[in-house]
Amino acid sequence: MELIQDTSRPPLEYVKGIPLIKYFAEALGSLQSFEAWPDDLLISTYPKSGTTWVSEILDLIYQRGDLEKCQRAPIFIRVPFLEFKVPGVPTGIETLEDTPAPRLLKTHLPLTLLPQSLLDQKVKVVYVARNPKDVAVSYYHFYRMAKVHPDPGTWDSFLEKFMAGEVSYGSWYQHVQEWWELRHTQPVLYLFYEDIKEDPKREIQKILEFVGRSLPEETVDHIVQQASFKEMKKNPMTNYSTIPTDIMDHSVSAFMRKGATGDWKSTFTVAQNERFEANYATKMAGCSLHFRWEL
Ligand code: PPS
């Protein structure tokens, strides 16, 4: 595999009004002909909301808690990332070619960019949402370490961009709301990062029921333990340490950074919090979604 180094931090490209990492925007053309299979399972999230965590939980479920089997490849190979494209690394679509059924798939795409086949095939979706203050902080640090993003600038300017939907994948507010509405017409299990932190076993039981599987209680306990932040942070198959440093520089900020709820309080100033709250109230007016800011 030839690695083409690119630390140029290219500007975001807009597709149907949605700003995206330049390379991901380029991948969308071929993604539109993607054919979903009815037994696919799609893990959908706005970035930094618990995708990797739920991906590992689902692979552990599919492998009936067998950790050895979950060590077969990094998480982005076991759970192909549909729109993924970075120079020198296999694309999500290429990774899919070697992925046997039943497939676990990952996306951050808003509905307007989602391949239609996933909806036509009524593919089951596990959606994970996380409170946007922790998402914004996590995303800021991810922008710093993953150089396919533009330079994030200062935290204050990044937060303004986040509130305006001018970050990769666009508006968090629109994303969480449109996937919330989708549950009326598609099989969507809508989970919250904070609930998984609070009681992972309870949330894993919800996932098991949704995917129509059952496991012995000790296997579920084992999955809770294997998918804990502590274990996943030191596991090279989940912590993204196998990605070349040119693409993700963990010395700037680890992918598995803090894994906490309420960490935003150590970053937001009082003024930023007030601005955020006012903006949140406007953007989420009339929406029945409820987020927890701390546990
Ligand atoms: S990505 O790049 O969008 O796919 O990132 P994603 O996996 O959605 O989100 C990364 C954040 O999730 C945290 N994380 C976890 N938290 C708790 N427990 C477990 N097991 C876990 N695994 C990942 C990860 O640390 C990122 O959050 P921050 O706040 O930056 O630590």
C-alpha cells in the first residue's frame, strides 16, 4: 500500500449544501450506486458521538463475545465506513468488497446524502446521539489531530462554526433531528451516548433485542467490560493507532481522548455556554429530543 502523504488540510467541499471533508465528498459519486443487503446493519451518527464504541459493541455481539475474533482487524475494516476516502488508504467501498454478510456499516451522512438503497432495503439503523457540547469539544480535538480536516482555528472560532453548521457533515442540530424523525418510517434504534455511559448493560440489551439476538448474561457482562473506554483505549483494533500518523496524529490528541460526559465544562467559558444555550434553544425549538449535559 503506497501512502500518499497529505498534510495540506484541504478546505471542506459542499455537496447538496452539506460541507464535507474534501476526499469524502469525492467518494459520494461511487457511493450512490452502493447496494444495501437486507441483513446489513447501519451504525449512523453525527461525528464524535460514540460511533466506535457502538461499532465495537455490535461486532462483539455478532461474534458472540469472542474477543479473539474481534481482534481480526481494526474497527474501520470490521465496520466499513461508507463514505471514507483518504489518499493511500482503502476506501470504505473497497473495504466492503471483502466484508461478508451480515455486514455492519458506518456512516455520518445526513439523510440527503445517504445512498437510497439503505432506505429501500429497510436496513436496520442503530443511531447514536451525544450532547452537542461534548460533541463540539471532541470534534475540535479531532480536527486538530486528523489532518484531512481544515485547520480548526481557535476553540472559540471552532465553536462558532459548529453552531453555524460549518464543520464537516454540517449541522449537528439538523442531523440529530432528521434521524430522530426517520424512526417513524424506518427501523431505527435511537440511542444516547450518555445512556450507554450510565448503564452499558441496559443499552446493550436494547441493541440485542433490536437486532433479534440473545446472549447469555455472562457474555453481555464480558461485552460491557471489553467495550469499556479503558479497554478500547489500549486496544489497537479500536483506538485507531494503526492509521498512519500523517492522517491521525495521536501525539496532538488521542482518538480515544477522555470518553466522558460533561467534559465540556472544562473547555466552555461562561460566555460561550450562554451563547451556545441561546443558539440551542432556537435550533431545537419544537423538537422532542432531550439531551443530558452531565451524569
Ligand atoms: S468518529 O471519529 O466520529 O467515528 O468518533 P466517534 O467514535 O463517534 O466518537 C469518538 C468519541 O467517543 C469516545 N469513545 C468512548 N467513550 C466512552 N466509552 C468508550 N468505550 C468509547 N469509545 C470511544 C472517544 O473517546 C471520543 O470522545 P472524546 O470526548 O473525544 O473522548
